[in-house]
Amino acid sequence: MSDGPSVTVPAWPVRRRFPVEYHDIDALRHLNHAAYFRMMETLRCDYYLPLLGSDDPRTLDIIVAEATCRYLAPARYGQELLGEVAPALPLGRTSFTLLYRFRDPTGPTVFARGRTVIVCYDYERASKKEIPMERRARLERDGVAPSAEGWGDR
């Protein structure tokens, strides 16, 4: 006998498990909203540093222009979240969007969805720069449709 329909969620290119720890619990006894932004930072480095062929965050050539998070269900102390990141299609000339989702690793619950607008940046010239061709190809290959994740066409 089945417990209901099985929900298959396609895997994104980078994922990491995050425990919900006591220090991140707020007065309402669930994961505080600010914790998601720290997890998005970690996922962003997990995804982008290998594109640079580096494991050193000082080599990053990007800046965050915008960060958004939608909170969909409360995550509680002791739970584990599966965080995932993927680029959104289409890409811009100098910028791209990364989408994030935080879900139950064993079920269909999505706790939160995040989005960051990333600008490729030349720190020596203090100006934005075009997305390098080899990175653009990888971002496009890994890309997902924002509308499939509830973000509309943006």
C-alpha cells in the first residue's frame, strides 16, 4: 500500500546538507530567516569556485547585487535541510542569477527558495566585466528555468 504519490525533484548541480542548529533557532522556535542567507553564501562558493578552478574565496570575481529569500515552511531544530544551487536562464552579459532551494532530503517539503543576482566584477578596475565564455558555457549547461521554481520569468 502506498503512502501517496511520489514526488521526484530533479537534482541541481550542487547540493549540500545543512543541519538546523540551536543557535539558528528564533523566538518562534524555527530556523531564523537570516540563516538562509549564510547557507546561500556557502552554496554560491560551492558552485562558483570550481568554475574558477580554485578553492580560495579570495579568487572570486563576482559581487552580489541582490539577494532574496522566500520562506515557505518552518524548519525546526534537529531537522536537516538539503540546500541546492543552480544558475537561472537566461544569463545576462555581465550578470547572472543563482537560484537556491532548501528542502527536506527525504520528502517533498521545500522550506525556502532563494535568489541572488551576481555581477562579474574586475576588482582591479573597479567595474563590472562580461561573463567569461568558458564560465558562460558551464552556467548555461547547468541552468534551470526560474518559472519552474516559482520565480516567474525573471
